[in-house]
Amino acid sequence: MTSFDPSAAATPGSGVFGLPFSAEESRIHLLPVPFDATTSYGGGAASGPEAIREASRQVDLFDHQFGQVYETGIFMEPPDSEMEAASRAARALASPIIEKGGADAESVDDQRAVAEVNAACEKMNERVHDWTRGVLEAGRVPGLVGGDHSTPFGAIHACGEIAAARGVELGVLQIDAHMDLREAYEGFTWSHASIMWNVLERIPTVSRLVQIGIRDYCEDETGYARGQRGRISTQHDFDWWRWMDGGATFRSLCERTIDELPALVYVSLDIDGLSPDLCPGTGTPVPGGLTFNQAAALLECLHASGRRIVGFDLNEVCPREGDGEWNANVGARMLYKLCGVARPK
Ligand SMILES: [Mn+2]
């Protein structure tokens, strides 16, 4: 560690972002969660974590917005091949059901497959929860690298428990093209499309969910959001475009929206919240979305607001054959920004 030069190229055998730090030396801990059992459109998020780890070695360590982020120490847990195998097995059961548009309530085979997939998801939730809880209890900041958007439930749950123990509210800032407020999707309780429904229904300490980048959702989801009576603030991508077209600055929209969050915040960043040219491989790409600079500026505003980031995740980054590492490259750079905003002061 004494010979570490932050301006040099990553050396072989170094950790995430080419850093030399052990877990003990790091205040930010990252967990790879190679799991995407219920991705409906295109799979591949399970290979996100290792592709991001690889691409992270190309990220320059001095960040224009957040400075010497690496100084806080960033450590990523080793690859989790067991979870990847569990994801593959669950996906094999889920795929035929997803292909035909959902489970048949009358079919014993379908119901058995759904139960098995749900059980695999619950096991993943438990692993993520226990790891996150341990990291929080050690006074470090947990960050998840998914995986699809079902993966952070256990992390938000653990952050909710810590907030409850301190008697404070937890806010969730979600950057996403989708609301993810379906009660279940295609029969699966823990679907990527249900993450925020599960968070709001099962984690009462979450007093506020703020969603930014939203541009693809169903009527049931808007009905559910309305029924939550102000607990959810949905910021539609097109509305932001319209307001900026009318002269509002992007920064003013960020500030106004971040103002709706309590002092303690969990950040959940679905890469499809960004413009699809930045994440062409992702499972459910949608036109529109934030530019890279807008996403970075949003995180800067969050940082400047003085709110504390208790934990975060980056999900739905899907590397594709022949993409020149582009999907993972953007993912790794976004991950470094997240580390910058979550860096303990
Ligand atoms: Mn999502």
C-alpha cells in the first residue's frame, strides 16, 4: 500500500478501481450480487458485477466533482460464483413463464416453479441483508453492485433497521426509467419490477421514496403511488424536459426534488434511468433519460445538500458481447461517483 500511486495505471492483482486496500482499510464496502432471475426482457445483469470490477481499473482516481474519492478506501468482496449459479438455476425456471407472459394460476408446474424462484430470491435477499447489516454495524458504508433491480431489497431493509434503531426516517432516492411499483410481476414476488413496492410495503422506516428519470410505467403503478399519499414523489423524465424547455435549470429541479428527502438517504441507481446510449445492454432500455453529466450533477446536489448516504446500489448494468466494455465502463464510472457521494465526511 505504501507504493500506491493514484496517478498510475492499475497493477495486476489490485482491487476494484485498481486500489490496494483491504476490507479493514476501507470505509466503503462493495458487494457483487450476480443475480437476475426475473429479468423479463433481456438477461445479463448477473454478469454486471465482474464486468464492472474489470472496467473499474480504467477509471481515473481523481474525480472532477468529488476529488480524491479513493482516499476513503474502497473494497469489493470477491466474486460470488455460488450466487451466480443460484441465479442461473432460478432463471431457467423463470424464463419459460416470463416468455409466455406470466404464471398460469391453474398450472401446478407453473406454481411450483414460481415458488422455487421466490425461494431463491429470498435466499439472495437474506445474504444481501446480512452482509449489509454487518457492514453498517462495523461503521462502514455498504454499496451493492447488481444484478438486476431485485437485488437491493435486503440492503434497503438493513438500512431501514439501522434507521429505526436510531429513531430516524430513511429516504430512498431511486434513479430509474421505471417506477418498479408492481405488486408482483409475471407471478414473481421479488421481481425487478416490484422492488419499490416491496420496499414500501415491507420497510415502514422508509418515509419517502423519490423517483427520478421515470418514463415507462403502468396505470396500476400510478394508482399505487397516489394511494401512498405523498410518501412517493415521482419525477417524470418528460416533465423535467418540459420544465427545462420552459427555462428551469436542471440544478433547480434537482434541488427542489432532493429537498423532499429526509436527512438519511439510500440511493438506488438503475442504470436504465440514464439515456440508453449509456447502457445499450440493459434489460429494459427506454428512450429519454438522464445524460451522464446530469446524473453526476444530481449526485453532486445530493452531496451538497448535506444529507447522509447510508448505503447505495448500482443495478441493471448488462455487459454485451462486442460492446468494447462500454456498458461496464459507464457502470464503473457511475459507481465511482456513487462512492464519491457516499464517502463519509
Ligand atoms: Mn428499476
